[in-house]
Amino acid sequence: MTLSIHRLRIATALFVFAAVLAFSSAPSSRVEAAPPAAAADSQPNVASRIQPLRPGFHFPYGDTLHYEGEWRFIPAGVATLRIEQSGGQNHIAATADSSGVVAMLYRVQDRLNSYFDASKLCSNKVVKHTEEGSRQRETVVTYDYRRGKAVLEERNLKDNQQKKMESDIPGCVTDMISGILYVASLPLQPGDVYTFPVNDGGKTVTARAHVEAREEIKTPAGTFKAVRVGPEGDSGALLKNKGHIWIWYSDDDRHLPVQIRVKLFWGVVTVYLASVSK
């Protein structure tokens, strides 16, 4: 029984590790040992909208960000994030894989692609190949702004069952993959609050990114002066498993995501920047 519970917790940790590149909605819950509370907010940016790319900001085109994840000091997996520009469209390619002993208990092999407008930052399309334990899916989400619909098409790779559904979207949304870099494109001054719509094929969620504080973060890629951002959804926490997520961005012109921490009732999963390559 103890071994089964242990495996379940590691499985959940790996699911979170595969998902921390993304935002997803959930009811809020209390979590312990959170980072220090942020100072009182300045005037928040309360309108829920995607802000266009601000002058002077440049995404890290051509760089591959390599991440490592751990749970209770156990290596959990590796992930990569890369963004390229082609014409007026950006393409994010992300991966998440379990590794070592954890991979023997719960296999994760996800390939995630997001395409979004290079200046307006509106999502155009998401393509996902996800293998998590026994679950294997191919998913495509297309954003039809003319009709105001997100169209999700998904195929179960084990039994070939397919589903298609549509959901309402406003005139511009970000998605679960590009959302992390959308936040990076914002000024990120402590006390700021940015509100924006997120859609991954289901119900559109209003996300709020609270810029909480400046901190120093040490990772295998180096020591960074960083800003801590605490994203929340309509009902509080953004994670389906009722946890909380924090993202640390480098406090410079690049705003690289250097660390992500997910706190759940059974523990903490930390994903940190290990290296950057061309």
C-alpha cells in the first residue's frame, strides 16, 4: 500500500512537471510554506486582455532553454523550451520527459508546440503529443477569432477514439504553452498585476499574474537576480491539483524563466534552468 501511494505521488509530480510550462484553471486551496507574501499591489492592470509586444522587448529567438526538475531532491525529469520566428508568427517548441528511476515508475514524454502572432501575441494554434503513464493523446487546438471559437480536436492513440469540441474565446487569447513567455514580455515591476485570458481548448480562464518581489535565484545555469510572479486564475490557484505555482524570471531585458515551483499538499516540485544552448 505504501509503495502504491509513493508511486502515485511521484506520478502526480511528473504530471505537474510536464504541465508547469502551462497554466490551467482549478479551485483554490491553502498551501503551506509559500514564498513570503508580496507587498501591497500598486494600481493593477485590471483589464483582461493580451497586451501586444512592447517596444524594445525581444524573445530569446534561437536559444534552447534546458530545465531539470526534482521532487524531494529526487531528479524527476528534464524539459526544454525554444522559440523561433517565421514571418509574422512565433513558434514555441517545448518538451518534457521523465528520467532515471522516476521514468521507470511513471513515463512522461510530451512534445508541445504553440504558434502565436509575433506582434499581437494572440495564440493561433497549439499542437500537443502527450504520453503520461498509460495516457497517450494527440491534440490540436485552433483559434478561430473570426468566429470567436477555440476548436479542440483530440485523438486517443491507444484506442483511436476521437473527440471535437468548441469553446468561446475573446478577440485575443494566449495558451498554456505560450502563456509563460507572454508573461515574460511584460514589464514585471514588483506590485504590478496583469490580467489576461488563457485558453487551451476548453473554457477560457482569466489569469492574473502578480509580480510579487525581487529575489536572487541560484540554478546550475548561474545566479540570477529575478522577479517572482505568482499566477492565479478565476478562482485562485491555477493548477488542477489544487496547488500553487510561482515563476521566477530573470530581472533583466530578457526575462528568462529561470525557475518554476509548484507547491502541492504532499510536497514541492521545482523546475530550474540548467543551461542555455543555441
